[in-house]
Amino acid sequence: MVETQPKLVIVGGHRDMAQELKDQLGDRYEIVEQPDDSGLAAVLKALGEGVCIVDPDGEISWSNDYFKGLDVETQREVLSLCIQSADSVASLKHETRGALVTKHEVSTLDGQRIFDIYITGIAQRDDDGMHAGRVAAIVRDVTMAKHAERKMIALDRAGFELVRLDVQEIREMNAMERLQLLEKRIVRFSNELLNFDHFGIFLIDQKTNRLQMVMQSGFPQEIQDLDLYLESEGSGISGHVASTGKSYICNDATQDERFLPGLSGARSSLTVPLRVSDRIIGIMDIESKQPGEFDEQDQMYAEIFGRYVAMALHMLQLLVSERTETNLIVSDRVTGEINEPLDDIIHEIDWLTEHEIDADDETKAHIKRIMMDVESIRNRVKSVASGPQTLLGVDKALLEREKDPKLIGKRVLVVDDNQKIRKIIGEVLTHRGCETTVVSDGSQAIQLLEEISENNGQAFDLVISDIQMPDRNGYEVFSAARKNCPGVPVILMTGFGYDPHHSIVRASQDGLQSVLFKPFEIELLMGQVREALGIVND
């Protein structure tokens, strides 16, 4: 907000002296010349500020039109401050006269207007001592400046809360809970600071340049199916802002060709880029049902808040990535540490086998069991070291061939781009009695789900999908399942909580059954399968 210069009125005096004052003070004051004091009252009346002069007895002897137009309560407050100032001035210790300038802040009862009050009191001295003289007050409306100041303070506080991740708090949360916590904060602060009807955050998929909604409030379900890309034309305002990195205000959605119609009933919108350093990671879209709701000041606030949002999302992603790398490093170290003692055990078993040829059958069986356990340890550590590329407890699960009567005939769709994982899950489910369909990517899964809807085919009873796949992510599979097989439960899987598209939070809003973080025990999956299908343990 641009501050206006204070006015300096030169009344009478020599013209050369007036010009000298202009030369010396013109850069700091708006100087107004008045030939004589006959027009001074007119000048004061025309000021864009309230002015009043209060006599020593507490009566307003003169005020301009601006002051008279103030509400009665504000006038009374100014008068009270003037009387207090007069009393204070009278106590000043000066030989001939004293002066005191004070500044106060006053708000109207409804809080809609805020004023700065500048009061100048002059004490006069006579033979009887120091007496209160007249007091002048200037009333300046600073509502916009104060609101802007308070908004900036609120923005700073909200930004601090977004990026403040309490270590103890988040340590006890899984990835889904962390994302939900962040989303709750973002939506709450956005509503408080930006006053929206609809609000959404879209992040850029770095592989496909697609804009994917990760958080929203008030948007209709169909916006999830909208294909928006990082392009200045063809993907509406969102694509334009993500492509150019420049904010965009749409004052009237019915007249703006970039605004995609029919999605939310919005009449105006404000869209700003989300930046991390010099990189655009997505956009924040704020919409209102009223036309012309946003201005340049709103844009400034949204851009500042958007930086905090981008920082918070980036920090959360770094935490998950760090956890992934840490788990892999620790697993590799454990593998290296136990190899030597395992090799020693095998060496000792080889010696026993070589020197105990005539051992009884029971001893031979124990030796064989030790060998199998050593190999099992190697395989399990190797599986843990592989992290999200494998599952745990697979050998035992695959040996279980007894069908579960309550799982027989249940149609299950398994989606994972990792061949080993989808094969294991498919085989385990089939051994337990399920009719399992296994596909290698999200596009195939979505196509199958759409064909069921189009051809009125038999719906799946359960969908199990990985989140991170090269073509379509877990949320897109989840959304297609809910759309084409209404009511079907969905289980999502992800490695160490890695969820670049925030599929977990988005799906959780719409009724996601559960989430499993690889590497997980295969029997844990079976427990989730039974729960999702409504099978009660006997």
C-alpha cells in the first residue's frame, strides 16, 4: 500500500520564503500555499483527514467536515483523548509554554474502520502558572493499512504453522496421517486468510506433466477426472499458470475463455503458482461464487501463502524420501553384518555333515533344518534390504494351499508394475480361493474397470493397487474403481509411505479401505483382504 505524503499548509508570508520552504521540504511534504488565513478553514475542511480543535474547557471549538462525518462514538473517543492530552500538557515544566504530541489508535464499535489519532496540545503560562491551552487532533483513516498489516502477520503465523513439523508428533504418524495433518492445516488457513468457496491444490507429475489434484475443499467429484497439463493453452487457467509461473485473476468466469466452465459454479477465481526455489511444483486455485471477488492485494496474499504451502509439501516429501533411503542403507548394512556369522554357521554344518556320516536320522534332520533356517535368514534379510521391491513372509504364505471357504469365488483385481510383487499377491490369493486378475499397470486396470461398467459385466469384489506406477497412479485406479464398480473396497500399497501424487489423502477423503506400506507381511495383506470383504474371523 502506497503511503500518502503529509500536507504542509503555508499561510501568508513572503513568496520567496514560501518557495524556499518548497525547495527544502517538497520531497517530504505535499505543500499547499494559502495567501492569507481567510481561506485556511476551507483548506482544512477539504483535507482527507479529520481535524478538530478543542478548547481548554473540553468543548470542540472547530472541526472540518471529515471529522463531523465520523460516527458519534469515534468523535467522543477523540474528544476524550484531547482532554487527557490537555491535562498532561499542563504539567509540563517550561518557562513560557509546553507542547506534547501523542499518537493513538481508535476503532469503530463494529471494527470496520481503524483510525490513527495525532493529538498536539499546547500549554500556556501566565502570571498564575502553567495552564492547559487548546488541543488539535488529526484523525487519519488507516483501515486498509492496518488490515494489510494484520493479514501479513496472520500469513506469517499460518506459514510458520505449515512448515512446523513437530518431530515427536510426526514420528508417531504414518505417511497418510502426516499428509492428512498437513491438508487440514492448509485448508483451514486458506479459508481464514483467503475466504474461498472452492479451493484446490494441484501438483505436477514430473513424468507426464499432468496436473493432479492432491487437496481440495468444495470442488465437485467430476474435477478429479479432468485432464490438465503443464501447457499455456488447452488446460484452462491452471495449465496456463503452471506453464508460465504467473498468477492469474479471473474476474468473470462467464467471460474468460481460459476458465473451464461447468465444474464448480464459480464466477471468479485466483490461481497462483506453487514454487520451491525457482521450480514450479504445482498451482493453488481459489474460487468464489461472486464475480470480481479477488484483487491484486488478494493475489499478493495468495502468492505469499502459496510459498509456504509449497515449502510444506516439499518438506513432507523429503521426509518420506529420506525414510526410503535410510531404510535401504540400514538394510544393506545389516546384510553385510550378518553374512560372516551365517557363513561360519554353514562352515560348521558342513564339517558336521562330513564327520558325522553315521549320524542317526534325527540328527541329520536337525542339521538339515539348521541349513534351511540359515538360507531362510539370508532370504528374509535380502527381502528387507529390497525394501518396497518385495514382501515379507512369502515362503510360508505360498506353502499354504488350503482354500478359505469365505474367499472362494471372490473376484480380486491386483495392480502393480513390479512383476514379483503382483505375482506373489496373485498366487497367494488364488491359493486361498479367490478369482484373481493381475495386471501390470494402471491403464490396464482402468480399462478393465471401464469395460465392466460399459458391458454390464461382473464387478470385482476387491481392488488392490500400487500407488506409484509409471502410467496411472493409485488414486486414478481408486477413482475408476469407485466410478465403475460402486462400493467396491480398495486397498492401496506404497513403498515406505512414498506417495508423490498424494493418492492416500485424496482416496481417504472418498472412502479408501486401507493402505499398506511395503515391505509388509503377506499375512497382513490377507488380514486386510478379509476385513475389506467383510469376512469376520471365526
